[in-house]
Amino acid sequence: MKNKRLLFVTTRLFWPTDSGRKLSLYYYCKGIHEKYNCDIYIYSFLEAGQTEKDIEEKPEFIKEVRLAQTIGKVEKIQNLVAKTLLSRKWPIQCSLYYSEQNAERIKKYCNEIQPDYIFTDMIRTSMYYDSFQHSHAVKVLDMDDLLSARYERQLHARYKSNISGQYAGRLPGIINKLIGNQVVRNAVLAMERELTAKAEIHYSKLYDQVIFVSAVETAYLNKKLPGKAITIPVGINAVPEGELAGIPEKNLLSYVGNLKVAANVDTLHWIISDILPKIHHDVKFMVIGKCPDDIREKYKGNNHVIFTGRVDNLVEYIRKSQIFLSPILYGTGIKTKILEAMSMGVPVVTNDVGAEGIEAKDGQEFWVRNDSAAIAGQVDYLLGHYDAALSVAEAGKKLVEGKYEWNRIWESFQEVLT
């Protein structure tokens, strides 16, 4: 039987899998290819640091990759003025990812390969719907999470870093400077929240199906548009017991995050400045993930903080720690890093935002505390009662393996790939 074809318009090449979103895209495509006999075609933008040569490293389950045309500064500014500021049609992120040339290229690609399914990656590529609206393919908006809800939380967060984050390379320099100002920052973030919320509803109506990783957000959209959204969570690969050997270092805490992302930077600042000083044990705090020089410089005088940078073996590093400390200051969706730490049998302390969407219970599979003093107190208690901590962590490991292993997650695509 001839394989069906799926075209996925993505915001980045998703290999290597060094972020939660890349991990989702990688395993979504892998599962769709292996379990549903689909040939996977990728039309992808490049994120900062990626080049055309990276296509050579594409996973074997990807049939073909075509790169999006680079969008010039003039067209970005035209989009921002016409589509965002004047017409209030698109959020900033859509304006930054759109060009007429890419719209035409996607249209031609669809005509060439005649896909059975077309997926778009997050709200920022959803506006390319016009390029394939006449296709007979099933059209799926892989929203991931509700960015408008994330921006709402970010707007009211205590710590507020520059909001350009990973968009810095896509924004004209003068705009990057402007949004460094807190007043401008808040105004821009409020506008982006409003326009993103509008776009989420508008484009969800157009697509045949919308995917979220969290059932919380699926329920929200289905109240507004009944039956439109389904939940396909992020998953994990169960870690073989032989890779979980070793004794953790006494009083070592760990955290994982790409520190080019505003939410991770602000969370890190919260933990270091407000939570760690309240912990009575003499702890070390290991920060794992991409880290710009200015972040290292900011905390270089803090002897309790260790920056590893990006590591090849996440298991090795997380397993060194006695506790995975990962409250999330703001964000939405399921946090892959928390599922991964749980799958490694490491005690996890998070908060309501970090726990959102995960089918685990406080005190049974992980711990959920919200204010700084309560989080610090829980860490102290677990370090002093480590056998009890490991017992709960083992229950968390079993839960994650039972509910979030990728083979189980892939079953959910039956609702889409009909």
C-alpha cells in the first residue's frame, strides 16, 4: 500500500532535540511515520544558530526537508506596521514569520507532493493556511500550548527579562532596543497577548483539528469551539535501569532550561535570589542547558550555582542531583523537563504552573509548592528524609512510564490520521 504524505511547516529544524518543543516535533514525526505509514515532508524555518548544512543530519524518518526563504527586514517591518500595528490582524510572531515568497513556495510544495495531511507548527505559522486552504488534505494546527495564557502570566510575573528572547535575531535592531525598556515591554506584551488570543481562536476555526499537549488547554478551546481540539501530550523514552546507576551528590539540586528563553531566565532569577537563600541545607544548584555569557557573568560570584551549559547526556547530570528543583514562574502546557526528571527516578519539586497538565498528585509522585518559603521548606524536608523522597520519586517514575512513554502517546494520533 502506498504511504500517505504529511507536510509539516515548522519554525525550526528539530534536531538535535535540545529543547522541549524540538523533542515533541521529533517524536511526533517519528511516530506518525512508523505507526501510521506516513512519509514526512518538512518545510522549515531556521532558528538562530541553524544553517542549511544541518539538513544533512536529518532523521531517517524524514523523507525531505525544504528550507523557508529568509525573510528580509523590510518585509518584517511592513508586516509589523500593516498586519500588527494598523490592522491588528496578526500578533508580532506571525508578522515575523510571514512572507509572500514563503506563502507561494508552500503553495507550490503542496501542489507538488499532494499531501494527505498538513500540519503547522504553533500559532506563528498558522497564517500560512491561505497557501493550502484549497487542498483536500486534513489541516492540523499543532498549537502546542496557549501562548496568550503564557503571556498573561508573564505580564504579571515578578521577574521580567527582555521579552525578545529567541526572537531577538528576527527583530530589527531598533525594535530590540525599544522593548528593552520596561514600559514599552509591558505595552508590547499586553498587545501580543491580545492579538495572540484573537489569532488562536480565528485560526482554530479554519483548521480541521487543533493539538495541545495539555488537557487543560484542550478543554479551554473546546468550550469555545466544541470538538475542535484534542490532547496529544509530550512523551518520554523510558530510561533503562542500567543507566540509572550511581549515587547522587549530597545536597545537589538540578534545573534544566535554555537560558535564551525569557521564562527560564526569570525562573532562574527567582530560584537563585528568593528560594535558595531560604534553604537551610548547604546546597549546590546545578543549571543544565544553553547559557549566554551575560547570565554566567551575573551569577559568577555565587558559589552555590554551577552552570554546565548544554550536555550530551541529560540522564547523567540529572541523576547526579538529589532533587530536581523546577518551579516555573510562568508558562503553559506540559513541561518536558519535569516528565524527564520523573522518568529518571529523581525527586521533583515544582509548583502549580510546572505541574499543569501532568496527571500526578502532590506528595504521591512529586511535590507541588508555590511560594518561595514553601518550596525551600520542602527541599529541606526531602534532603533530611531522603528515603521517603526516593519512595515518592519511584512512584513518579512508574506513573510517567505508564502514561507518557512515546508508544502510548502515538496512539492519540488516531483521532487525527483518519
